[in-house]
Amino acid sequence: MLRSVLQYASWFSVALRDSRLRTVLRSHARPVDPAGEPLDTLVPAALGALAGHLRKAQDSGPDRGLGSFHLVQGWGGSYPETTGYLVPTMLAMARRLGDDDLRKRALAAADWLVSIQRPDGGWQGGRVGEDRPSVVFNTAQVVRGLMAVHDADGGAGYMKAAERACEWILRVQEPDGSWAGHNFLGVRRVYDTYVSAPLLHMAERTGRNAFREAALRNLRWVLSRQQPNGWFADADNTVKHNARPITHTIAYTVDGLLECHLRTGDRQWLDAAIRPAQAMLDEYGRIGLLRGRYNAQWHGTEAAITTGCAQFAIVWARLHRLTGDPRWQQGCEGMVRWLVAIQRRSAAGPDPMHGAVTGSFPFWGRYEKFACPNWAQKYFADALLCTEGQLPRH
């Protein structure tokens, strides 16, 4: 606790002395109304600014991965996991914007990821330079990127690397269908539905039924952790706060279930996703955004986490596609309008922030405080595209 307080004090001291950061601080100190312009104007402008930020994220380090910007500490090292699932987003943005440079950057990021694949078939946890062991969740997100770039480029090496990664994921799966020893913190978590989804996709592509069976074992374990009101136990990316998980990991869980329903046609995965998605849509209807954490009674606390907000916009867009209920799309569009409103598109603030959203709103919220994590940008971009009917494919 003391360490956190001292860190906050230090970073606020820097922000108050910097005129650019004071501008951002003032803008985050008051509520923000959703952007009111037509979406066909908002979306391309927001995507264009966001593409500029992603270019800076890729150019910030010595490799072709993407880092994240911190308002006080500057750019961090490339993050293989998030670079992996940014690849399909960058390709989709490139198609929407007619931006060939962004397409080439996505291919370069994928080539870099292949070059750092571990001998066991996985990808490391954390950022480059931290030398962490291979992690199941992180590896599966790189698989998403490799499938997308294979579709865009046709190179056989991408699928070979993805298949080797999936083989390793299967080797380290627990008998009950979860993953523990080779996952973050060494604990079982329900958000590994977001691992099962690319496994199902790879099963379709390779014809390897073992990938499918591993995904289904995991999904059955996940459903054993769900309460009647839709809330999931073991959904947080910490041990300390596991009783009130963040929206980011709740949304991973729900979106993974929806992807798995789309891959299998099995209604039980859809039904399991609808209950938490509805709880979040109801909350959005009450307060106009989402809190950062939710306990087993769906009581929310802490500042809004932009990543989780964007992810639930995507979830709601998927459910609109599946059900035709307009309330889901209304929720998606409303949330996207709020995210656009907090995006830094003016000349005010540090230049590397331009086009980005911060990890929390306000930026001194507990999650990714004082930072613009690149995974928030990924889901913001995906949510923007969802308003035009372009749902994520990988």
C-alpha cells in the first residue's frame, strides 16, 4: 500500500509540473459526454488517429513488436502477447483505411513474433527483456495473429508456427481442462475461453480434432465456475482481487464463449455468455459506462477500464449479430461514442498520446494508471469497426 501511495505521489508530481500533462489531467477530472457526431464521420477519424499511435508504438523500440506508452515513464518494451492479437486488428484497420503501410507493419510484427517463438512452441509472458517462461494465454493470442497474417499473406511458415504453439498448449493442459502451471501466476482462470477459441479455429484449419477436444474440455471446466446470475469465479488476473474481477478479464471470458459458440454451434456457450453480457448492458444503461471491477453480486467498484469497456462493446455487437436484438447494438454504439470522446485527438497533451485512450478513465484509476496500454488501443479499434458491422474474425 505504501509503495502504491508513493508511486502515485511521484507520478502526480511529475504531471503537475508538466504543462502538457496538466492539460490531460484537467480533461480527466470531469465527466465526459459521448461524442455526438454521426458514426460515419467519427469512426474513420478515430481509426486514423489510432493508426498513427500504433505506428509510434511499433517504432518506439528496436524490434517490430509494439510497446505501450506511459505518461511519466515513456515507452515500454514490446509485448509479444498483445502484439499477437494486434496483428489482425492492424490488418482490419488497413483494409478499412486503405493504408498499405499499416498492412506491411502487421506483417513485420508477425515475422518478428515467429522469430522469437520459444523452442517449446510457446511465447514468453510479459514484455521482451523480462525473460519469462512461455505462457498459455499469451501464446494463444499470438496464434490469433499468425492465422490472420496467413490469411493476408499466405506464408506457410505462419501456420506451421501456430500449429506448433497449439501442440504445446495441449501438452500442458490440466486433466480437468484448465491451464495452471504454464499460465500467469500459475493459477486456473476462466478467461482461457480466449485460448479455446483459437484452438477451435486451428482445429478447423488443420483438421486436428485434438485441438477441438482440448478446447471443449476447457469450456466445460469454465461453465463449472459460473454462478446462476452469470458471474464467473476465477476470472481475475490477480489472486488478491479474484473475488471482484476486472471487466477486461470478464470480457475475455464472455467474448471467448461467443467465439466458441460461433465455431461449434453449441448453444450452451452462447447461453453462458448472454447472462454476464446482459448484466453489463444493464449496468451501462444505469450509469452510462462500466466500473472497473465487479463482485459476485455484480456490484461495481473502481474507475472505468477502457479495455473492458471496448471489449463489451464488441461482445454486444456480436450478440446483436446473433440475436437481432437492437439493444445490443445500441449499447455498442453508445460505448464507442464514449470511447471516442475520451480519445486524445487534439494537439494537447504529450505527442505519443495522440490517437490513444488511457488504460483507465480517469487516467489515475487503478488499472494501468498513467498509461496508454496497446491492448486498450486494440479493442478500441475493434469496437470502432464493429459499429460498421466488421466484427473481429480471429
